[in-house]
Amino acid sequence: MAAGLVVIIASAARRLTGFGFALIGAPLLSLLLSPQQLVIVVLWLQVFLGVPAAFEFKSELDWPLLRQLALGGILTAPLGVFVLTYANPDIVLLIMGFCVIAAASILGFFPGVIKIRATAPANVACGMLAGVMSSSVGMPGPPITIFFMGQTEMSIRQRRAMLISTFSLLACVSLTTAFLSGQIRLDSFLLATVLLVPALIGGYLGEYLHNHLNAKLVERFALGLVFLAGLLCIARAL
């Protein structure tokens, strides 16, 4: 019940802004699941949701940029799996919380300060950082979100499409790496399957709100939820 509610909120934020699923879902689900189960469930859900999104947003996507981000993720995903397997869970939660709060603070208070030129080395480097975070805590959001918010030449619609698609693609990379390392368990897959219904409900809710609410107001609300999730994550670690 509680996990389903978290997934609805996180999925709604994802459809509203393009980000927020892992930034909100991972910290809150960490209160209910073990770190290993949390990461696999979040990755599965992003893969499930990414399949229809790939068809929906295909005309908005910058495929060379996506490939470069995915390459970076492939290079560092094994390191993230190593961290997930051997790191102290409380330390992982603490790092997760600070990363979430830092990302929310930068996006909320200094949205125009970071302007990243989308060159191939920068794209791969961003993918590498996101790959570690995706495989270790199920949360590639901070580097990817900040990266795309710095692409001021993109329209709001294209930025949302690229964010959603990038998160889904990196989730595929991380999930494949986790499978090859023996991290995938049947109970995590079954839980993700059950939570797919709340995820779809949240997606429809988020799309409805996206079409009827002011975009800036929605973004501020989502960032507030992200910040709160980071605080909860730190509180649990301590």
C-alpha cells in the first residue's frame, strides 16, 4: 500500500517534469525496502515505463546524445553494482540523500547558472557518473537532470522527452549489468510487476496535470518533493 502510493507520486512527477521518479521514489522506497531490492525494483519500473515512452517521444529524441550517455553508463555500471554489493547501506543512503538535496537545490535556486555544452566527452562523462549512481542506488537523476537543465537550446517538451528516455535507457544498462552479476532476484521482479499498476496510474495523473497546470508551478512542487525525499533519506541513515 505505502509502496504503491510512493510509486504513484514518483510516476506523476516523472510525467510532469521528465525527472523525479528515482529522485523521489528511491529515497522514499528506501524506508520500505532493502538497498538491493530498492535498486532492482526502481530499475525494473523505469524499464517498464520506458518502452511506451520510446514510441511516444521518438520524434523528440536526440539519438546521438542518447548513445553517448548510454556509452558512459555502460562503462561505469559495473562499478555501481560493486558499490551496491559491498558498501554499507547507511553510507549509501547518506550519500543518496545529500545528492538528492544538492540536485534539488541547484535546480531550484540556481537553474540558469549551470550551462553545459553538449560535446561528446561531456556527454560520456555525464553518462559515466549517472551509470554509477543508477547501478548503486537506482538514482541517475542528479547528474542527468542538471545536465539537461543546462541545455537551454532545448524546448521544454524535448527536454522532458530526453530526460524520460535517458533514465529508461540507463535503467536498461544497469539492469543488464545487475543480471550478469547475479543481483536479479525473482521477488524484486514480482514486486516491480505489482507496482507497475500504480506507476501507470501515476503516469496518467502526471500527464493530466501537465496539460492543465502551470509548468513552472509544477516544477517547483516536484522539486519540493525531491528535497523532502532527500531529507528523509538522510534521517534514516542517521
